[in-house]
Amino acid sequence: MSDTIIPLVAIQLSKAFPSSELPIHVLDLVDQASRDQIKAFRRPQDAQRCLLGRLLPRYLLSSEFCLRWNSLNFAKSVLGRPYAVHSSLSPFFDYNISHDNDWVFLGWSDSENIKSVGVDVMRIKIPWEGETVDQFVRGLADQLTTSEKAWLRDSGTSQEKLRRAFVIWTLKEAYVKARGEGVKFDFQRLEVFFPNPHKPYLENPAFRVDGKPLEGWVLQLLVHSEEYVVALAVEGGEQSRKPSRLTEVTLDDITQAARA
């Protein structure tokens, strides 16, 4: 079995939509049900993120698999996990969307060895004004294991503690999203650990579930910049030291694919 390298597609919100408007010609690229949901958002940025999240899988299927834009359909599993529906699409195709602040990411696979893909992106910033790092971490305490709390205490600086907290959270979110269970899964059952906890970003992390090593999953920190962390969880495949392939697209790329 070859190394697991999951392709990623990303788009930056501020470049796609410099203003708060939702261009009609872009909104018309999704189905009516999606348009209704997007228009229901009160905050323009929330609507824009939702729109980009609906456009990215359509762009991928159109550009990568040469499927006609107007022939694409989407449905949801019993647990609410979206999936693509098309007679020409491989039954092994799976994708997952995540967005936070200025970025929208899509991870996907059509390998018969991969059962599911989960991706999660988060900005490394406390979301509530006036809250300290320690207060933020305490708010996560009931979702963390004893060893994860110890790893956070050993951070050295407040910024590193915040970074580690988001690393743990995005990895757990990616795993739960791949499973399609959402809030039904107890995060404290899931423990993130690193082969070398003092240099955690040099090697892929691993999980324990209910105290036992999690077999059959590949976990990666895909982007670990100063501002954002992106985590990937893949059921199936093999661990790889090679980075996943990231393609950044523009709104023009998407509209051109829709017209092709």
C-alpha cells in the first residue's frame, strides 16, 4: 500500500469577496436549497464561507473529474455528512469541508483504500474578546484527557499553549468529521499524542481511543503557520512523511470551471 497523500483545495475568503456582497452570478452556481440556506445567514462573512463551501466540491468534481457542473448533485447521510451523487463518480470518492475566518479547505480522496476523510482548519486566535489563554484552555478542560492537559501546561509560553490547544482540537474535530458523528462523540474519549512531545510538529500525531491506540487511521498536521492550523484524519491508508498536496484556487477559477 502506498503512502497516504490527501489532496487539498483551499480558497481565501478575503480574496474571493473583497466586499460584503454576494454576487448574484456566483450565488447562481449552486442549487436553490443552498441559495436559500446561504441567504438566511445574518453575517455576510458567514454567508460567503457557506457559499465557498458549496462551490469547492463542485469545482473539484468539474475540474478534476471532468463532470458537467449542472449534472452534479449532493445528498447527506443519516448523520448529516454531505456526499456527492453522480453516476460517473467512483464509489470510493469522499470529501470533507472546513472553514474558519478567512479560509475554506476541502480534502478529498477516491482511493479504494480510503474509507473517509476529515479536515479541520482553525485560526490560532481566542475567539472571544477579553479572554486570556488560560481561561480559554480551562473552557476546553472537560474535552481534554489528563495527558493532553499536561502537554498544554508544559508549553512554556502562552502563545505556544494556545497553539497546542488548537492542534489538539483540530485533530479531534478532523477525526470526528471523518466518522460523521459530530457532537455525538465525546472528545474526552479521544487522546492526541506525539511520538516526540517536545518536538511535536516534526512527526505525525497519533490517537488513543478509550486508552487504546487507534488503528487504521492516518493523522496529519497539514499547515502549521503562525495564524492557522489545518488537521487531517483519514480512515485507511498508510502514514506518510510526504506533505499533502495543497492547491489554492480563486473565485475566477471556480466560475471558469462552471462555464466549461
